[in-house]
Amino acid sequence: MDSFLEQQQRQEEAVTGRSRSGRGAAAGSALQPPLPSLEPLPLQPASSHEHKLNFRKSKEACLSYIQDAMLQKQWKRAAEFLTFYVESLEKDYSREHVGPSEIIWRIGTEVFCHHSHKSMKEFSCFMEQMKTLGVKRYLKVCLEHVFHLLCNGQIDEAYQNLSLAESWRYGEQTAIQDREMKLVQAYRGLLDYYSWSKQKNILLEHGVDGFADLSVEQEMHSCFRKAAMNLKEIIKIPGVWDLFVKCYVDMLEFYGDPNEARQVLNEYAYNSRFPANPNAHVYLYQFLKRQGESKKSLISALKILHDIVPSHELMIEFNTMLQKSKKRKKRRLGLEVIFAALDYAGWKENVKAWSCLARQVKQIVISEKHLDWIKQEWNSRKDWWPAFHFSRYLAKRNWQENKSLSYEKALVAGILLGKDCKYFKYVSHQGCKAQVKRFRMLKKFVNRHNPVYLRISGLSDSSVQP
Amino acid sequence: MEFPTTLFSSYFGVGPPREEYGSGPAAGWGEHGQVLEDDRGPGRRQKQPVFVPRRGGTDEIWDPAEAAAVPLLPPSAGCWIPSPAPQDILNRNNLYGKFRAGRSEATLDFAKQLGHFFVDHPEDAFGSMGQLLHKNFYLGNSKLKSSARSSTIRMTTLMEDIDRLEARRGCHRQHLASRLRWFSHLCRDWLFEVPLGLLADCLHEELMLEWSNLLFDDSLTGGALAWLPPEDTQSCTGCLVHPGGQAMNHLFFQDVVLEELPRAQGSPAQFELSGRIRQVSAARVDGKDFVGVRSDYHCGVWRVPGRTQTAPTPLQVIRTDVPASCLTVSPHLPGELAVCTHSGTIYLWSIETGLQQLRSDPQTMFFRDHSPWRWSDFTAHPRVLSCADRTGLQCLDARAPRKCHFDLFKVGEEAGCQQGERVVLPMYLGRAHPSQYLVTTQFSVYVLDERLPLVPMLKWSHMMKAPPVFAHLMPGDPGRSHKVVLGASHTQELLLMQYWGKRWSLEGAAGLGLLCTHVPGSSVPISQPSYCWDQLLHWHWVLTGQFLGCVSSGGSQSACQLAGTPQKLHSIAGCLQHLPTQLPHRHHLLQQRLGAPAAGLAATLQTDGTRNSMLVFQLSEAGDVFCQRLIHEAVCPPAPTSKDEAITAPGSSPLFEAPASSPLGLASEEEEEGEEQTFYLPNLEVIINDDEEKYASTPAPLEEAELPQESCAGSQPTPAVPSPAAALRYRRWLRALSRGCRELPQHTWTPSLSQRRLFTRKELEEPTGPSALQRQVRQWLRQVMQEGGRIQHWKPLAFQPPALPQPLEPSGGQDPLSTRLTAAWSGDWEQWWEDRTSFGMAQRQRALRERRRRQKRARGRRSLSASFTSSLTYQSELSELSDSGPSLLSPGGPPLPSQKGSSPARSPPGGSRAASPATDEALLSSQSLRNRGIPKERRKTLRDYLSVWAEGPPDTPDLPASQASCIPSSQSQLSSASQTRRKRPRMGF
């Protein structure tokens, strides 16, 4: 710390030599010095004597210099300050919750990640030291180290580290440590899964040739056992475990255990202690589809997804499925689903969705049956859909950017809002001008079915026959 | 609008936050959080899996182009009145303690504030009693006549006691003021107009309010600055909407041209509102910008047509009974806004259909919190609004607000919050992703997805010193990260963070076309957009070595990732060190002005040709708008090509470039530039006491032409000195600031002092033989006192050589400066000085003799103060009236008259404090005033009176040299500046 103080003092002198206010003036010479000039500190720079008396204060000052350097991405400077800050470990009598050891770990990791002369070996060395610094933090540091290795593609090293961490024992575990331990095991399971999948691929490739390597197969099974055991544990705890669930189900499916897989997915999707994760429903739906389940069960799975996320991209698939159904109720649901999806800003320019809606609306209009479905759906939207979807501005823009989108939208607009609606008028006019046959047909169709608009919007109570 | 196929793992708990402490000051560093397998690379399944971290992935590198933020607009006219600072409200002793011990309970300086109230509003405090009693209280000095003594008491001693009490603040022996104690005991019950207890209660309440506002002012949430981008991306003229004026009640729509340094174009459209503008929010719907403006009791909405040069139209105003706390504009439907008030009511405000109340609940949602702050914003569904209080966020369906709602965010275990964490600012991130939301708390930043409520997609400890109350989103094009700038108010912090998350609509050729232009680091032209995906994927893979989550070929979307590390941006206060050096008191004022809390934040991305830059605007409570530019590094190659050179060359600085389009503008600009220099030099020269700094800064315009390369190089990480163009901006801004502030004290602050009590007629009578100068001075003094004017602004009138003693020019004809310089040049400078001083000695002795004689003649008590040595110390206390400045006495200083106006005078420290011959007449003239039997206590009054003028307005340095001087010395300006500083502690101001 003392050396830091001296350094700081020297620097302050250099700074004050230039500007009397004592603020860190960025002198021209300070472009690439070992210690570039400093930003002003929140606390006024006191005399160094006072700093020496107050160890804590200088610690804080040093930390704030480090922070400052890091926030300006001056990693080299931060690293230099950090070497001073390490001294704070020597007299660490603080009873603060976050001790300097944790700060050193966090800052050191960050600096190592960004420093220009980084090497994985040094980083690992640093991490090993950090692990020994705090017992309570051991597992967390291990996990972070593993993440770093994984992101740098060192999967084997990561696996070793995970195994080591798993075997670590120290007194009673706190709740947080328990959770971290579970994560360590789960990630080890994940890596086991990857090696399982690798061997599976080898077997599948060579198995065709009749070349069955027993040892590879055995190894694969042992990987499966290890992976399954660990993955099974973590997905019982409420949380978001998309990665683990997918792997586990994949393995179960491979070994022909669909019941267990179904149970896992059901649990993941429908257990109320878990968050309402749309992916859980998606996985279940995809699983059911793979298993060749009946339409009914597929629809019921998607219905639940529709209830929690009406804007999910699977809704198009859901709508197509429902539209094909013979049951009136389901077709009705299909219309609801597509209307609901198009309520969302993210679907505004989705051609597929608009063509689904256009197709269904067209069907209804032609068949003259169930106009009341449209009417009901339209009732809650007629005050804002025109401004949201069918404004003149959008007509222009859609026409410029995507003709097929504007075609579908114009059809819907023409039916819902009549032939005088701005969107339809603009698009059909442009389409006719451009001599596109499709748009001429569209105009004819809408003109023919214009009375429908009156019925939908409730302008005429008596049903008008065409 | 796909949902990410795999999310990062996390535990999910329910209940109140369990974590007692955060992870301390470095909590945001060094964590990857979780990793996720990135399984979308083609054919990578066979090899080993590739992982991406949740935090700390690759980011875009943005380098600041300037050393500090640069003023964008000239400072608003009129002085800014700073809002109260902690030292105004807190007890002084306590303040010390607070800074020493870290955190101790704050004590409000209640007594001082009450005292201020009595002084500022005497009519309200003592009106009736004062009228009743004023005949019975005598404030004069002389003794009471015996006839009056029965019904009148003399208050003078009491007043003196009060004065002394003030001087003795902090002294332990306070019991000495028994007389005061006795008086207050006697009249506490009946003297006050408002019962003291009641008044104290009200005052205390107000103080508490002020203090809590000082700790955290939530009325600023959202920020009062908005940027309306140009409609077509090619154009570079946008519109900045900001408040201004002294009370921040004027709304300005200012067109801004984005160039190397953005500049204002034309005069702004201006609207005067009836309250301080707290928030300005804007959204673009159907090509038109809708701007919502919130003040405490009024909310208004303007429409700005997409094209520039068309005036904004005010559409509607609503008034609220309780202060409004939020106003957001719908990004989906034109003319829809969300309004919240402190009563806990949330309205959907439509221009066409009026207000619809969605919820009214004074209680907070998830647990009890005392704050009445509410916020509301829009979501992906145009009929669903979010509503927030300090405890979390809920989403309501406007069609059935009671029935349909769900919890989006809870301060609790669900999001892994810490105890004491509170929502500070929620923001809809619709422009980046239609279902994402940003929530900031005092500790962390969360990115939420409304499709998976309660579980944050991203969480990060921002480590800011003050809670971020402003945020601005800059959506990245596909393949680019989204950028969010967070801003705090009191500390002016600005933090840039980036995150990955695919932008939504990626269909059709338009999306692909966009994509092609933004492949980072690629210089390969892409001819066919249809190949783009594959190429892009490949490049990303090759160039970054790490697959960036946002780009995907399968149409699925990766989970949100925080990209890289956050970056600190320049704050307004940071430019102080780059401004020309100021006199200390002006430096202090400037520091105060630049350090004013931030009031708003806006930012925009700009692409011109190959360059990507980011412009960040920051508004301060004083109404100043500063901006800074950041340059995307990938675009600037390390070795500047000829094109880059052209861009960064000095000619392209706004100063030179703007005229290129209009030759007329060139002339005027340059003229102004020339004018500035000539104007600037003399007026600063006279005043600034350390000229090294000044010389270092003033020749910048010259350098601008000569040394462009080194200062303009944009590829440096952080330039250490501002570019010449920026330096010019600083000086212009500074000049406009001092010009704007000068007028204020004159017409708003005219102190009135009773002249009657200062001098009696007898005292002001002509003495026996006053010199011409004395007579003149007296006449001025009298005249000014009659007019209630000020001494400092006196013109030197006829004060020219006749008033000055001639002997100063001994070598006949040649002026002393040249004599001295000649002497110094030839080396016998010391000899010259010797001559000079010996000559001065003679002169001084004569003056001394003369004064002694006069003293003997004068009536009344006389002290040694008139003698030479003591007169000097006394002189330092006296104002400029008698002051000829110690600078004259310095050995290096040339005699007075030669210095006038032209050369910068410096006052070297130390030196023999002998009066120079030149000053004798002046000294005598003032001393004669004093020696003419003005009693001692009056002398203090006089001193006070004069020192009021000596304090002067802060802008005195800017007076032209001809006006700057005041009697009797032509350059007392300088000495007044140095003297005021020395004197200040004694004046009690």
C-alpha cells in the first residue's frame, strides 16, 4: 500500500504542478505513460500523511482508481493499480461483507480477460490462488473458472476442474454453496453428455459398417450414467434449465425411455413452482411431435402455450393445425389465435401471419358462415387496429418494402374496414397501377363482398344478402 | 418474434429478497454468470461444443473522439440559481463529521434556515408586532432623550450582541450572550406573527423534503431531453427537444446538424410553459414524432412532423391535482400516452378519446413502500401497459385493467434482488426487441422479457454511485449489439452498456440489405444480398473467433447476453479542466455550474459512409446541453487512409466546414473569430493573474491552422486535450456564459443601504484644503450614493495624468516600461531599481510628513493607523477606493501608469510592502476620508459598505479595460481581485 501511496503522491504532485485545483488534468504528455493521469476522486485528495494514517481510506482511493481505469477500458493501468491493491490483503481486518479478496478476484478476472498480454496459463494460476483465498467463495470461483475455460474451448480442463470442485468438502455447506455444488454437478453432467454424444456419433457412423467397438460403447454408457445422474438432480429444483433438460431428454429418448422423458418434460412445463418458461412447453410439444402423438394432444399442448404466450412463433403452426381441423370450435380457436398474435408489435410485418389471417377470413367470407366470429374478434380491436395496422403511412411503407405483405393486409383491411379504408384504397390503387393481376382480383373480391363489412362492424343489423 | 430456443440456466426462488448485501463495490466485474452451448453453427455438432457466456462476451469498441464533453448550445441567458446543496441545509459541524466518518446521521441546520426566513420575510414573520412596536424600539447610536426613554428601548447593544454571536459561532462560551437569552425568553410567545411552533413544523417539513430531494430526486426520472432522429437515415439533421430558461419552463425544439462536432442550426421553436419541465419523452409513430412534456401539474403533448423546418404543433394539455410522476409516449399508436400521478393513479391518455383511468391504488403492489412514485410504459401489445412502483412492475390490459394483469418484475428472490433494492426506472426496449424491458434499480440493471415474466434475461450490477434515473436505448441493426446509456442525476455519471439479442423483424430483403452494411471489420463489398447470411456467419466466425449470439441462420434467437464491459462516458463536469484557467471565484462558479445535477440524456447512432459514430447528449439542471462523440473502432483502420484523413482534417471541423456550403457564412464566421480574438485577449489579460495558462490556451485558433494532425487524430483511445474546434467551443461558451451572467446582478440585485446612517452632513463637509482629486472622489462618492449606484462601474472620467504625481517619469519623455526594459536588456536592471526605490523613498517621506501634519490638525481620536506601516495593513482592509494595489510595490513591477490596460499585471508574492510614490496621493485622499473624524464603529460600516462593492459581480474581469478601472488607480481591477480574495473571510458574506 505504501508504494501505492508514493506513486499516487508522485502523481498528484505531477498533476498539481499543472493545475492548482488538484484535479487530474490530462496533460498532453500523459498519453501513454505507465500511469496516466487520474480522474478526480470523490473525496478530496488529502495529504499523504493522512492517507498513511488511514489505511482504509487509501484502500478506497486505490479501488476507485481501479474502477475508473476499468470503466475507461484502461486495463493496463488497472492492472498496475491492482498490484498495489493486493497489499490490502495483508492487513485485512475489515468486517465488511465484501472483503478485498473478493474484490481482487472479481477485478483480477476482468483485467485478465481484457489485458492485451493474457495467457490462459497465467489466468488459471491466478484462479487457483483465488480459490484458496476464500473458503466461502471456493465453489463460485471454480464455476467461473470453468465457464472461462469453456468459453475458450478448453473443455477437458474444465471437466477436470469440475471434478475437483465436486470432491471439495469444507464443513457445513450453506444454502448458497449447496446450490453452487448442484450447478457444478450439473455442468459436469453436461460435459458428460457431450462426450456421450460424441461417442454416440462415432458409434452411429461406424456401426453401420458392422464395426462395433465394445469399449467405445461401454464408455458411452458410463458417460450416460454419470450425466443422467447429475442432470436428473438439478432439473428437480425450480429454475430455468433449458440446456440440461434438453440433454437429459435427448439421452432418454436415445435409450428408448419415452415415459421418463415425457414425465420430465411434463414436470418442467406444468409444475407450478417453476417459472412460466415458454421453452418448457415448446420442448414438450416438440417431443410429442417426435413421438407421433395425436393431433389432440399436440393441440392441447399448444393451447397452453397460447394461453401463456399468445405471441409465440409456434402460433402460426398452431393456427394452421386448427384451421385444418373439421371441428368448428377449433377453427374458431384458430381465428382467435391468429388475431391475438397480430395484436403484438413483433408480428406487425409478419407475412406468414397475415396470410394465415387473410386465408381464414376469406374462407369465412366466401362461405358466409360464422361471420359472427370475425365480428366478435373485431369488436375488441376496431378502435385501435385501424391506427395500428391500417394507416395510410403503413400502406405506403408496406407497399414499398414488401408487396406480398401489403397484399395480405389489404385483403384483411378491405374485409374488415370496407372498400373505403385508406389502407385498402392505397394498396389496390397502387397494385392496379402496377398492373399486377393479383391486386385487381383483390379489388374485385373486396368490392363484391363489401356488405360483409357492414355486418362485421355492426352497421347493419339485418343480414344483407349479396 | 421468436423466443430464444435455449435460455441461460438459473435458479428460481419465490419470496422476499434473501441476499442481505450486494457484492460490494466491484460486483459487476469478473463474472460470466452462466454459459450456454451455441449449437447453431453449421456442422459443428461433431466437434466439440462451443459455449458463449452470459456476460463478458465480445463487444463493439467505441472510442471517445474528444477529451471531454463539448457544449452544444450556448448557455441560456440569465444566471442560473443553483439548487440547494448539502452544505446549505445541513449543520456545518455535522457536515464535517459526515465526510470524516463516512456515514453518520445527517442533522439539518434548522436554526439557520429559520433565521433566513426571519430575515427574508420580516413582514410575514413579525408584521403586526413590528408595526406596533417600531416606535418603541430605537436602533440608533446616540443616547435616548430623557423624554423618550420612558417608552423606548435602545436595541443597538442587542444588535451588536447578535452580530457577535454570529462571529462566535462554534465558540464554547456561549453563555456570554445572556442578554439575548433574556430577550428571547421574554418575547418568544408574542413577537411572532405565526406561532413559532407551527412555523417551525412547516419549516422542518420543508427541510426534510428538500433533504430527501437532495438525496434522491425522483421527479427527474426519465430525463428532460429527447432526440428526434431525422426521418431518412441519409440526412444528418435531427431535432433536440430540451427545456431551458431560468426556471426551465421553456420548451425548445432545436434542429441540430450532426457533424464532427454537432451544431445547432437556426433558431429553435420555443414554447413557454407554466411550470418547470421535468420530463420530455418522445416516440415516433407513423413517421411523426410525438413529444410528451411533463411538469409537476401539467402534461402536454406536441406533434413534430417528420420533416425538419416545420414547426411542432401543440396538441393537448392536461392538468393534474397531484404532481405527475411519469409521462410516456406510445410507440404503437399515434397520440397515446401513459400518465401516472403521485396519488397512485395510472391513466391511458389518448388525444382523441381523453383520459382512461387504468388503476388507482395509493398502496404499492408487492410490499409496502412509502414512495408515491409511479411509472408506466407501453409493452409489445398496444393495449397492455406496464405499471411500476418501487416494488416492481405489473402489466395491465387497458381493455380490462382489473381482470387482466400479470407480474412482470418483482423486487424479490425471483430476480435475485438484494434487500433494500428498489425500482428506479423501467423502460420499454421496443425499438430493440418488442417484448423486452429494461429495469434499473440502485444496484443493478435488468433486461426482462415479458414472455417469461419475473425471471430476468440479464442482470448486471452497474456499480454506479447514484441510481440511474435516465436511460437511452440505441437499437443495433442485425448483427450489432444494442446499446444502452445509463445516466445518474447528481453525480452526472454516464455508462454505456451493450447487449446482444437479435433484433426482431429479419425477414425480407430489407433486413438482409441492412445487414450487409454492418459486418464489423469487413471491408469486402457484398454484391448480392442473398449470399449474405452465409458470408456473414463465416465472417463472424473468422473475425471474432466467437459466435455472436444475435446472428442465426435458423431463424431462432439466442438468449440475451451482456456484451463486453461497461464504459464510462464523459460527464459535463469533466470538461472543467479543459477550459481556460479562471480566477478562483469564477472557477468556483464555473465548477458549480458545470457540476449541476444532470437532468436528461439522449443519444443517437450516426452512420456516414464508412464511419459509425455515437453521439451522446447530456442536459444539466442549469439548462446546458453538452454532447460527446464516440467512434466505432472497427471502422477506423489503424493507419488512416486518405479518406479518413479528409474526415479528420481540420478543414472538416464545423468551423470550417459549415461555410463551405455558404460562402456568406464563412465570412461571418471568420469575422467573428477575428473579433473574438481581439476582444478576448485584452479583456482576459487584464484580469487573469496567471498568464502562462492563458497564453497556453489563447493561441489555439492559430494552432488550429498549423497543427491539425496531432490534435485531430481520431484513432487515439482518449485524446488528452480537446481538439481546436472543441477548444473554440469552450471559449465561446464561456464567453457567452459570462456575458449572460453579467446583466443579472445589475437589475435583479440592487442592494439598498441607508446612506443617512453612514455619514452626517458635517462629516461630509469639505475639509480645509482638499486636493483636486480628493474633491473629485468625494463628488463621485456622493453622486453614486445618491443614485444608489456602484463604485466599481465608475468611469475613470477625467482621471488621467493630471491627477497623478508627475515625478514618476524621471527620465523625461521615455516611459518607465521602456526604461526598465532597456535597463534590463543592458543588464543594469538592479541599478535601475535602486534608483527607483531611492527616488520613491524620498517621495514617500514627503508624503508621510504631509500626512502627519494633517493628522495633528484633525479632530477626534487618532491612532497610529495613519502612520506609514500600519496604514498599509489597514489599506489592505480597505476597499479599492483607497487601494492602489500591492502589485505596484513589488520589486519587479514597473510603475503604475505604464501598466495601464496593456500588459498583464502580475503580482509577485512577497516583496517589500512599501508604498510607491505613485500611490501617495490616492492613499491620502482616502485616508483623509477616514481621518476626518469618522468614528471607529462607523468606519466598520463604511468598510462593509465598500466591501459590498469590492465583492462585485462575478464578471468584473470581463469589463473592457476602459471601464474596468476605478478610482483612484487605473488598475485597481487587478488589485481588487487579489484583495477580495484575501479579504473575503473577514467580510462575513
